[in-house]
Amino acid sequence: MPPVLRAEDVSFAYPGLALFSRLNLELGPGEVRVLVGPSGSGKTTLVHLLAGILTPDRGTVYWDAHPISRWPEEQRVRLRKRYLGLVFQHHYLLPELTALENAALPGWILGRPDPDRARRLLHRVGLAGKEGLKPEHLSGGERQRVAVARALFSRPRLLLADEPTGALDRQNAGGVLDLMLALAEEAGTAVLLATHDERLVAGLPGWRIERGGLVSLGS
């Protein structure tokens, strides 16, 4: 089987700023890897490249055997909806929707609404009884838990999380991280977690961004 995610000789630069040169990484089914580095090191840019939101200047990003960075945006978007789950530092919940409606949103977008699955996921993330609340009535940790439920709603093959606990205190951050990894493991989802907080992910394998390349954190 091909890796769930593969970056092959990926290079990318903003005008006047070269970030990555001939970068390579792989992530297999069910694997969890971290991507660490200080603010400004390029973590978000790399996540966007791996998510097909940005296109590398050279090299190719593959999802399974699909060379998505060579595809037109419309084709990438179609595959992204069913292949990829995304969690960001800011939850990006729709304020006019309830927790249940936000968690179920990917199903509506795909034309396969399943509020019962959204409800089950909200129960798993500890939000039983809060399905009808809108984001303004949820705490920061609760909003991020809704975002995790939404990202996993479609049983994605790949979950990319960019500083998903960056806006939370350490207790809530650890709880959200543990929950996200447990739910992803249940579904066999491959996970790449980008963070500046190496203490939070101590012991997890992955890579550190250094001088435009990746240094292994171990296996």
C-alpha cells in the first residue's frame, strides 16, 4: 500500500524568503507523527502544502497514489472533502450553527447528512447535553472539541492539525490532544500534528523544522 501522505522533493518560497528545499516525508495508515518548530519556522506553510491549499514550487505531494499538487484546485477540493480532516489553532466554527450542526457540517457538504454520527462524536468528546449550544456559549476547549469532531466526521484517511491546542491552557491542551489521537486511532486515521510546544508532544515520533529542512525526532 502507498503511504497515506508523501511529500517528494518539495520546495517552496515566498518572494524573498525560501522556506523549504527538496523536502521529503511519509506518513503511513494509522501513523501519528508530529511536526515541531518555533513560530515563523514554516509549520503552517508546510501543513498548507500537504493539505493541497498551497502548491509547491517544485516536487509533489501525494495522498495515497494521487499527485494532488499537480491537480487543478477544483479537483483537489473534491478529494479534500472526503480524504482530509483539518484542525487549526482557531476552531472556525460557524457562529450561527449549534455544536451539533457544526460537527455535522461535512456531511451536509458531501450530501450525506448524518446528525446521529455528529451526536455520537460530540458525546465522545465530552459534550453530551451541549449539542444545541452555539459557539458563543461554549468554552475555548469545548469549541476546539467540536472542531475535532467535525474534522473526524467523514472518517478521513488523513488528519492534519496545525497548532490545534495553541489557544488553550495546558490542561485543556493535553485533553484535546489525547482525545484527538484516540479518536483518530479508532478510525485508523493517519495524523500529522504541527506544534511549537515540544513538551506537549514529547515522546511522539516526527520531525523538527530546521533551516528549511526536516530533522527526525526518532521512530
